[in-house]
Amino acid sequence: MQTLQHCPSCGASDLKIFYTVENVPVHSVLLMDTRNQAVTYPCGDIRLGFCRRCGFITNAAFDADVHEYSARYEGTPSYSSTFTAFNRAMAERLIERYDLHGKEIIEIGCGQGEFLILLCELGENHGMGFDPAYDNRLPAGFQSNRVDFIADFYSEKYTSYHADFVCCKMTLEHISDTAEFVRRVRRSIGERLDTTVFFQVPNATYVLHDVAFWDIYYEHCSYFTASSLHYLFEHCGFAVLDTHTEYDDQYLTIEARPTDKASGQDALGNGAAEIWQDVERFTQQCRHNLQQWQARLAAYQQSGKRVVLWGGGSKAVAFLTTLNVTDAIGYAVDINPNKHGTFLAGTGHAVVGPDFLVTYQPDVVIVMNPIYCAEIQHTLQNMGITSTMISIGD
């Protein structure tokens, strides 16, 4: 196994490995049709390295060649009313802030296009979406004749496509060569300095502070804090307008415009030292948290409790494979109907819909994302299920 020696964000050679998990599935949300396919799916290692120069965190053992972004990739959270309301509010905010009316919009890594459709329908814009997993597998109500799609990775051959607004949500964390990717976006914009770019990524500060090991999985090879994301964009030809967190601090966003001026930011003055303190705290606390969860799940199993995870995606796969848990959990529950009847990569747990719980009657429901607790509790009450519900962060 080769280990990355240089930071993909700034090029420095001072990577400090601080977290390792071996033999995890290289994909977490591909639809696995059989249990055998799920438990035999290819695995890789996670070796998170911290760059002391710019504060970027990367999986130094990442291999992009093993990935399979195709129509089998099912990661949309848009079946959730909580997420849909958030997504719509974000689209409305961006439309108002940047006067996105009658404009051209590009979304890189658009998934099935839900957010791009919102931007184009609400602002009467035209959009172009790029994603190799796109196959028009949309939740009800997400259709538009204002948007065109290219089912492919955004690469150099598409830099001739131009827009007034370029967005990229929850995609940069899947890109290993981060600086080259952001520079590609900058090259595509050229001299159109009034173009606005909007990127959204998972917030690494949230992961570190909450010791959220379930948010660390193979597809996510790149982890950003506000300062390291700011550093990357400034040094790739952008003037940063704003960075902030949202969705209970789980998401980090950056808004920027291209500039033809060289960055004057000192690489050593971007908060890397503060991030390293968070990394050290994460390292010290993580082993203890893992042991606590293993003991809790073992106690549930010994007492014969039926336990399910609510959320059949990457968090569930990371939670189960990091803890090396199988029999202590019965099923993974998900409201996305495309996942029903499939199996989680690595452990092979079956993914079921909420209605299954009426018959199964679990004793404990572990919610994989605390922001959905109220929505899930409402669903359980409507089905007459009185299970104990706990959040992954409890």
C-alpha cells in the first residue's frame, strides 16, 4: 500500500497520520443487491493525515481508481422533509444574495439534480448538471425543463461550459487532488470575474469536536475546516466572500469570486495550529468512544434487545465497520425506497423501510444523524412504535 507523502491542497510534505481504520468498504452507498455482494465488496484503508502547513486533512491511503460512481450510487437525502426544507431555504438565500434570475448555472457533482432544479425553478434560471451517477432517479416533484444533465465526471473537457454561478455541493470531499480540481474550476471561468462559486463540504471541525468516527469513510478522502477551505480557494485564484457552517454545523460552505490578484495570505497564519489541537483531542477521545459503543452494543445483544440503525447510508457503514459490529444490529432503516431490499457494504445488513418496524418492533432505534431525530420520532409515533430512540451522538 502506497501512502501519500504530500498535501494535495498546498503541496507541503509535512503530513502527520493521526487516525487509521483498516479494511473498510471503498464505497458506502452503492446499491448492493445481495448480501454476498455487500460482504465481499472491495475494501481499502483509511489513514488520515493532517497537514501542518495549511490544516488540510486527507486520507493518505486513498486510491481513486477503486471507485465506481455510477447509477448504482444512491446518496440523496431528499426523501427527508427536514433536508428538503433546508435545501430549499439555501437555494432561496443564494438566489436572493446573488440575484440569480435568468442566469446560467452549473452544478458539479449534482447527484440527481434536486438542488440545481430548485435554483433554476425558483429563479427562472437555466442549469447544467454534471454527475456520473445521474440517471433521472428523482424523488416526486423534482422535474424541470430548465435543466440539462451530463452523466459524467466534471473534467477538463467540460471547462468550455460557462455560467454566472457555479455550485458544487458535497463533492469536493470525494476529490483527492483538491487543488487541481479547484484550479480547473478557476480555469473554466477565465476572465469572467463576476462569476460566483459556491461549494459545500462536510465540516471537519464538527467531526473532530464530536469525535464523529461514523463520518469518516473511504469515499471521503478530503476534510476541510473553515480556515483550510479558505486557504485552498485563495491559493487557487479566488477571493473568498464568505465561509460559514449550517445544518447544525455539519456542513461548511464557501462563497467566492475569481480574482486575477495573487494571494497574500501567509500559509502559517491560517489557523493550522488550532486545527491540530482539535486533531489531538479527537485522537485522545476516539478510542474511549469506540470502546463505549462496543460495550453498549454488546450489552444490548446480551440482553436480547432488538436494535436497528435509522439511516442506511455512509454513516451506518462507517459505524458498523469501524466498530466491527454484525449480530448486535438487526437491520438498517431508510426512508429512501431505492434502498429497500439492498444491503450495507461490508457487514451485509439488510436495508428496510420504516413500515418493516411495525412487525419487527425494535427495542432500540439508533439514529445515524441527530438532526433527523424529531422527524424520526414523529414517524415512529405515527406507526405506534414505542422503541427507545437514541442519537449516534448520545
